[in-house]
Amino acid sequence: MEKIQTRLFVIVIAAFLFQSCSLVPLTGRRQLSLVSDADMLSMSYGQYDQFQKENRMSSNSADTNEVKRVGRNIQNAVTTYFARNNMSQGLNGFAWEFNLVENKEANAWCMPGGKVMVYSGILPFTRNETGLAVVMGHEIAHAVAKHSNERMSQALVEQLGGQVLAQALKQKPKQTQQIWMGLFGVGVQLGAVLPYNRLQEGEADRLGLIFMAMAGYDPHAAIGFWQRMSQKAGKQPPEFLSTHPTDKKRMTKIIAAMPEAMRYYKK
Ligand SMILES: [Zn+2]
């Protein structure tokens, strides 16, 4: 009797997990999803506004304008890419925004719905507009591939016993917000950071190169950027590396993805 119950339990769980997996058209991969796009967007917009209120945005207008210019160029590239592949509905509800925060950490992220934040501390690594396009293209790729839906779902399973987002937010607002911030490496202790996994990094690298190339930036700049970043890995690695872990294999894959990206490159 007990065995049957266990088996039944396993079947129910499996069915639940299968139902909770959604196919992301951009990557053709099934992702665990305990969160609706609508809940993700509403949380994203709230947390992004709060971040802007609690932090000092850069007063350097040249740098800020550069962030906004690169962001708009990549946004246009993404919009074109989605339209060409009949996937425009994947950008429904996006309300793009690009800002530069005065913060010595080397970090950058894009919350769901196209809410991008670049930290002034990453500019020494990006060096110029093309380098900035590497970072912003990569972050935007994570967002349009809905990687945060996947990571938030995993965190809800691991830390809150598989609650759906709206319910978790109502019952444990503080913890849910902390998990959320951990997705982007925002002001949290190292232990709370949830890194992207290798599969997600690979997808963001490939798509990021395509988007930046379509926006008119030479994707080869990605090689130099990741080399400069990984040289700083060590005792106190940049925040950016804690959410985007890198290894030797990554550079090989980036180089292998270059010919495809170059087909989209228009000078
Ligand atoms: Zn990444």
C-alpha cells in the first residue's frame, strides 16, 4: 500500500513539474516555470524603481548617454530579430529602460521586461562603446531568453518549497525580494547570489554576440572583455563574475560562435 502511495506521489509530482515547464521559443528549450510572465514583470518593475530610488544614478552625462545609446541600439536589434523569427509576442510587456548607477562594483544586469542597470565600476572593463555593447548584449540576452523565470522558479523550489511567485511575495515578501536581488547580485552576501548556469551562460553569449553585431558593434570585442574580467577572478572577484561564472571553455565557445555572429554584423 505504501509503495503504491509513493508511486502515485511521484507521478503527481512529475505531472506537476511537466506542466510547470514551458517551452521558450527563443531557445527551443523547456524551462521550469512556477512564475507567470505577468508576475515576473510586475515584480521587476517594482524592484527596478526601488533600486533607482535607493541608489545614486551617475552624474556623468557622457557615460550615461553612452549607456542609453547602446541600450537603444541593442533594443532595436532584438526587436528586429524577434520580428524576423515571428516571435514578437515574446517581447510583450517589455518597457525598456537603460541607466547607469554610480557604484564601484563591476556589475550590470537586465531585469525581466528590459530593465537594464549598468554599474560605473564595470566601465574600466568595457573600456569603450563596443565593450559596453558586449555586456549589455549579454544581459539583454538573458532577459529575452527568460532565464530569470527559470532561476526564480528554481529558487522558489529550493528555498520556499515550490510556492508560486505571487503567493510567496504575499506570504514572505522580504525573503522573496532577497531571492530576487540575489538573481542579479544586488547588495547581497556572496552566499545569496544565484549564478546563471553554464547552459544559460552559453545561450546568453551566443545571442548577445548576435544582438550586438546587428546593432553595429564588432562582436570580437567580447573576447577581450571576458579576458579582462577573468583576470580579476580570485580573492575578490567582481560581482559580475559571481552571477556570470566563467571558465576556460567559455572563451573557446565564444570564439566558435563568432562566424555566426559575424553574418549579422553590419558596419
Ligand atoms: Zn551571463
